[in-house]
Amino acid sequence: MSRNTSYKKDVVWSAIVVRSAVFAALVLAATMISVYTPITEGYFNLGESMVYTAAILGGPYVGLIAGGIGSALADIILGYSHYAPGTLVIKAIEGYLAGWIFLRLSRLPGGKRRSMIYISAILVGGGIALAGAFLYAGLYGGSTELSIWGKTVTFTIPLGAWLLVGALIAVVILYIGTRRDELLGVATVSMLLAGLEMVAGYFIYEATVIYSLGLGEMTNPLAAAAEIPVNLGQVIVGAAIASIVVSSVWRAQR
């Protein structure tokens, strides 16, 4: 390896470290904006918006470092340290996936990229609709609780609403990716696909670790499904905010 090549690699990794530190602070700040979920001892937050922004603008490694460290620190500071180990892994993978998927899709030729947008729209929209239909209208059929300003709000989401939400998300992805801004559509798809890993990861963590520790108000492992609507909402809101931020940065750079 030449000295010049070694120098370039050092510069690249230095840039990654600096960007990761900045975005980790932004992830931490966004995650601190939260709403408590009593049944699982978890919380809704805006952290996803900065995890996705870090991954799209900084790349998969920045998404991995900032997503994992920033989110885990927020868990500790907010008093949810029992979530910190799971968050470190789950959010790191989510950040990496968002950046990695974006890089792979954005490098595809135009025709293949549009095809992937269509496929992803069906997968994301259909996955959300099926998850709701299976866990809420079928197997689990439970309700979700949020604690807002000291008051607990309990709500259920019926089958029809899940199907409608899934269809709307698919339509939005298709509109952004094929009619408005194809690259932004690819970024949005990348965020949402990575978000599904986060939703699945927390369901598994809550149904195993959190339940076995006796935390929250879960009467059985499947009660962890109560967090799914909260986490899906977190993904959707986070992707919407991140798309606006990313689009603004790209326009400023042009």
C-alpha cells in the first residue's frame, strides 16, 4: 500500500468519525423528544429522522455509528437503560441498512431503479398491512397505550385502517420515486426498508429480554406487539422528516 493511498484512507475514516460524532449528537437530541409507552416500558421518539439523515447523507458507516451510539445514549439518559443494549445493536443495523440500501439502489440503471421502487413500495406497504392484519386483527388483537403529559391513552387500530395505511404508504413511495424525485424516492424506500428491521428487532427484544426481566405491563411475550404501531409510526414520521432534510441539503448543494 502506497503512502498516498494510506493517507486517503486516513482522511476518509477521519471524515466518517467526525460526521458520526455530529450525527450521533443529532440522533441523541431527536430521540430525547419522546412519548412513553407503558405496556412495554418503551417510548415513541423522533430519533429515526436523524438516523436516516445520517445514513443517507453520511453513508452506511456513519448511519451505523451515529444510529447505535446516539440512540443508546438517549436510552440511558432518559432512564431506559434496560433498552440500551438492544438499541445499540438494532439502531446500528438500521442506520447501516438505510445507507447500504440507498447506495446499492442509487447505483442501479434508471429502469432497474424504478423497478426496485415498485417492488419496495409493494413490500413496505404490504408488510405494514399484513403485520397489522396478523398481529392486531388476528393473532394478537390487542391495544396500544401511550402516556402523554401524565395521561395514558389507549387505542386500537382495526384491520381496515392497517390496509389503508399500507396502501397509502405504497402510493406515496411510488409518487415520490416515479413522479417527483427518483433519487429521493430511492432514499425514502431505503429508510422504510431499514425501518422494518427496527420494528422487528424491538418486537423480538421486547418479547424476549424485556418480558423475561418482568418490565412493563406485558402479560405474555406477544404483548410486545403493542409497540409495533408505535414503532411503525416512528419509522413513517422519521422517514418523512428525514426526506425533507435530505431533499433540502441536496437542493442547497446543487
